[in-house]
Amino acid sequence: MRIGVFVCHCGSNIAARVNCAEVAKAALNFPDVVFATDEVYMCSEPGQESIRKAIVEHRLDGVVVASCSPRMHEVTFRRTVERAGLNRYMVEMANIREHVSWIGHDKDSNTRKAIDLVRIAAAKLRRDKPLTFKTFEVVKKVLVVGGGVAGIQAALDCADAGLDVVLVERKSTIGGRMAQLDKTFPTVDCSTCVLGPKMVDAAQHTRISLMAYSEIEDVSGYVGNFTARIKRKASYVDFSKCTGCGLCTEKCPSKKTFDDFNEGVGTTTAINIPFPQAIPKKAVINPATCLKLTKGKCGACAKVCPTGAINFDMREEIVEERVGAVIAATGYDLFDHSKYEEYGGGKLPDVITSIQYERMLSASGPTGGHVKRPSDGKEPKTVVFVSCVGSRDPAKGRPYCSNFCCMYIAKQSILTKDHIPDSQSYVFYIDIRAPQKGYEEFTRRAQEEYGTRYIRGRVSKIYPEGGKLIVRGADTLLGTQVEVQADLVVLAVGVEPTPGAGKLAEKLRISTDQNGFFMESHPKLRPVETNTAGVFLAGACQGPKDIPASVAQGSAAAGKAISLLARERLEADPQVSHVNPKRCVGCMKCVRVCPFKAIKETTGRDGLPKAEVIEAMCQGCGICSVVCPQGAVQLEHFKDDQILAEVEALCRTWVAKSCE
Amino acid sequence: MSDVGGKELRIIGFLCNWCSYGGADAAGVGRFSQPTDLRIIRMPCTGRVDPLFVLKALVSGADGVLVSGCHPRDCHYSEGNYYARRRLEVLKRLLPMLGIHEDRFHYTWVSASEGARWQQVVTRFTERIHELGPMDSLDPELAVCAIRELGGENGQADQPAPASGE
């Protein structure tokens, strides 16, 4: 084999801490290396052109590029060698930037390490062989998990592009967090008025099949050919018969059920339709509080239902859907402020969360849009907003900024003034973060036009005194202690991943970051993709996001799914396992360990049982290789002899050095 | 010279492509400085790591071997790291029987977002290997044998690389 080695300076990123010329020179001593050079930017057009030229001039069979991480540019250089007529898999990369120059300070050690990494890559490349890919058919259907604004947007975009969509929502209605909001910043337009039409569109679109009150049981398969098993939870109401008239909710005697949609502001009935604009507008029975389901008597709803939709014997069922791509849009949950003992630990009735306040402000909410103190139902005249409750607080395990609280505090203070003109709002803040279009002006308006008083500092304690709440904190701009006598305190609770996010990540085989949000493939260049091909992210499940960003990401994820499924067939990665039938003894250990059921038992020419890999299903993990007692099943480009060659390439030099 | 001080030692890391290799990349992007002794070999999954690779490295001249993959429940291939955990745990117990200090081998989990954690893992492991010192120095004669062995096994005539870079 004739190998060429190309060492990249990456400007000064590598060259400042690695002697690139020396690396190239050393590489010339490696077996089969016939050409080596260094260049300022290998990924640039002239850099790639020099690789192409060298391949032709020096009749190279394979190329080692020593530059950045293969996770960054492997695809780039595969294309480069392909343009020069080589097989695209005849490239190996030595990561001398992320793993060398960016982490080591000593140029000599770095250079030695870089030489070793090139040595490994060349040793592996010598045992690489050209691979050709096969193609497989795709299912032109998308699964969207989560029916919030991001999921709805993604579903609509996919459906408009001609793809079939299954939209799965955990709750009985789509709309998500946005449906709970009264108004939206910075326009102060009605949230439901903006969202409602989109919800209706999603429900009525001929290509979208809406599965409300359902959850993902598991997902198997691979890009283009996923199989999702979806659990339809028992709602005890036949959705095909329910008209959403609401008679049942009027007659239900169990009126002390926790009101999930209204965040516990007021209570609701055991059979319940969350809000008037719910889509689908169907009643659902809460089995924990329903008298018929808990005690076996009542059944008032069944008696009054004009269509006979109530079915107390309903059981959950599993529905299977085959899809080509998955968009996760599971949104966010809110921080439990009872962890802040100093703010009453959740025990002071007049210390409420921002989302509870939002429900209070909403005309369709439990208070009919009248702001009332939970303790005595009186209208508060002094309202204090506390920002960053469960955000930017490493002590509470929440080091990150929740992104949109600053803005909704400003909005809620404006709305407070609208609702109660003789009220005064105070905001305790760390910083005011208002970087998007029209946001800065909006927070200014809250202060200048609506007289909201912003106090820069954290609140140290909230305690009741004489029917009021004393909010004690620091004003760091004046350098003094401040105390506000408040009627109502609203905590801007931070954003956290939904409780089921971790489990869903496992089912979709995607990762979560240190805070539990789904992890994107690349923070800048692949923000809606995941490391699992065919699985995309939209909205706050990837990190705290406001409505415009969630909608944009919903569209972005849809765009990715559309471009993926626009093709009739996809190329399968040929770096898969193969069984050498001559060595296979038919023990079928590999069949049992394969997580993708990609190895099956067949009969060989000699009539004996043999294992065989189904190439389109193999994902290239290599678990099978390790269990095979005969070394018969080998993963292309990660074969035993290749990995051993890498180990040996290092060890041989080390042993040689120690002999000097 | 390594950041740990003294002579650089010989450490091989087997990292899964999806989590720990990404974590090592993240550490680089974040400029989390680390000792330079470690050489990383990229694997598709820790489930691909044959314990014999680790053993091969340790008997062939490595002073330490580090394996790192996705956290349990976070494997890109669902369960590769579980297979790895079982195999490597057994390996860890076998090493002393072969006369190799078990601390020369370590396996752990680092996700692609945990750059700072990767820095810690590398720094601690490198320090630990430096405390143990180089593997019982190879008898020069044995070493020559070993070289011949390695060269012979590959069936190639190439000389041990002539101390490149030094």
C-alpha cells in the first residue's frame, strides 16, 4: 500500500504547539508511507486540492490526515479522496488538535504525541480496504413526540411537505406550555389566539394523525426504518364518541382533583377537559380521584353523557407505527421551588410560581382573569417578582440560565398593572437578559411606562408578617439591604427537562447533557440533529427556549426530516460486521448479543448452521466481534488485526525507546 | 515532558466514538489542559473493546490502559457499555494474577458533554500511573525478543521505527 500523510497546521491552532513539519518528517519512516507533507489549512480548498494532487502524483492508495477530530472533518476528507478517485473509506484521521495541541502546553511532548497518533492512524489504514455502500428504502413518515408549539410546528411543516406524521402527546390535549400562557412577550398578544389556529391545523391536517393521551413505549430500528410502539393510555372515554360537550364535568361529584393544567390554582373534577380550546377536545377521567374507579360507585358521567362515550373498563393499548424519522419535542418542566427553604419552602400560600400567576392572569383560568391572593382571595397591591429561582444557582444544581424568565417577568409586571392599575410591582434580578428583537425595549417599557421597580440583587428571605409577606434582599447597586412588604410573591422558577426525558433518550438512543436536556450533535453546526441518525430535536427539550426559538427549531427539525426522507433510498454505512463462514462454528453467540437483531442464523454451504449479518440493520457497534470465540465475525475498519496493529504500533516504539 | 512531572509514561486509551471520544474533543475545545502521556484509540463502542486488547497493550509495553465509554443507559447502541462493564470488571480482577497491578487499568464513563470530567479522568489516571511508575522495566534482552515478536507477528520486515521525534 502507498500511504500519504497530510499534517494540518489549522492556522496556529495546531502549529503553535506542535511541530507539524517534524510530524510529517517522522511519518515518512512509517511502513508504507511514501509521501508526507504539512499545510496551513488541510480542510481549505487549496489544502484539499493538494491532497487530491498528491494522491494522483504519488499513486496513493490511502490517506492519513492529521488535523482536528474525525467527528468534525472525516466526511470532508472522505469526499476529498473520492474526488481523487480513491474509495472514500481509505482515509484515517489523527486528532492532533482536540487531543493534542489544545490540551498540552509542551511543544516537544505534543509533537511526540502527534507523531504517535499519526503512527496509529497509518497502522490502521494499512489494514483498511475499500468499502462500498448498499442502499435501503425509507418509510416516508415522521414521528413527532410532544405536541407543544415546537412539535406542532414540526408536524405541520412535515405534513405540508407531503410526509405522513404521527403526533404523539402525553397529555389529553396538544398545545403544551404555550397553551397555559395568558399573553406572550414582547407583543403582549394573546397566547391561545396565536396558538389556537395552529392546534386546529394540526388536528385537521389530513396527513397528521394525532395521538393524544399517549406515550412512547419503545422505539426500535434505524434511520429510515424505525418501529415505534406507542401506548394509548386508558382515558376511560371513547375519543371517537366524545364530543367535548362538557356535561360530564358539570355532573362529576369529585371536585377536589388537582388541576394539572391550572398548576393547582383551584381544583377540578375527576373527569375533565383541561381548557375550552383543547385539541382534541375530549374528556379524560383521572383514575386516582374518580369515585367509580376508586370505590366502584357513582358513574354520574356515564349516565349524563349523551353519546355513551364513558367506558370504565377501558385498558391501555399499544399501537405500532413504522416511521422514517423521529422528532423529539418534549419541552420542559419547572423547578420545584420547595427546595428554597428561605422562600418558604413551598409552604407560604401567597408565594406562587410564575406559571401559577400566568393561569391567574388568564381570562379562561380558574380565577377568570382576576388576580387574587390564594390565602384570602384579596387583590394584591404590591407584587414582588423574584428571578432565577432554580436558575444560575450551582448550589441547587441548576448552574444554567433558564433563558426566558427575565422576559416573562417583565410581561407579568406589565399585565399586573393592566389588571390592577393601583398596584406596584418589584422585580429582584441578577441581570436582565433581553437579547432578542424587541426584548430590550420591552423590559424598558415595563420600567418606564408601567413603573415596575427593578432591584438588582438576590432575595435572602421571605416570611409572613401581619398578613403581608416581607421580602428581604440586597440592592447591590445601592449597596444596601431592602425590605418590601408584599401582598403576593411570584417566583420565576427555572426550566428543567421533563421527568420522562431521560427514559425517552434511552428509548431513542440519544444522549442528554449534564443538565438532562437532550444533546445536539454539534452545538453550532448541527443544532437540531442528534448523534443517532434520523432523530432530531425541537424546542426546549434541547435547552431552555422561548416561543420564537422553539418554533424556529420546530421548523428546522422538520426541514432536516424532510430532506432526509426526500430521498427514496438511503445509503447504508458499509462499516458493518461480516461473518467469515469458514471460521464460524455456528455457536450463535453473536446472534444473541446483537442489540439490533442484525445477525441471523442460516445454513452454510456445508449444511451446518452459520451466522449471517443483515447489512442494512447492522449499526456497526462491534459487540459481536468480542463474543465470537473464533474471530469469525469482524467489524469492517475495526477488525481485531486493525486494533491490535494500532496497539502494536505504539508499543513497538515504546519498547524500542526503552532499549536505547 | 509530561505535565505530571518527570518522564512521560506510556498510556493507551480505548474510547467509544459517541460519548468519551466526544468528551475528549469537548475537553480540547474547552482548552482543559491535560498531561500528554495518553494516546487515544477510537473505538465504535466500548462493547467492541476486547479485554485482550487491554492485556495486549499491558504486556507489550504500556504502563497503563484507560477505557472510557458512555454512561450506563446512555449507550449509542443501547447496551454495548453493559457488555464492556462485565468484561472489564472480570479483566480487572484477573490482572493481579498475571502480575500486573490492577491500578494500571481503569475503565470509566464520560459523556460527550463532559469535557471537564474528561480532564479530571485523564489527569487522575496519569497521576496514578506515575505513582506506580513504569511497568517493571523490561529486560533489554526480553525487549529485543518482544520487538522481534511484534515484528514477526505482523509478518513485516520493517524495523522498529527509528526513535522518531527524539
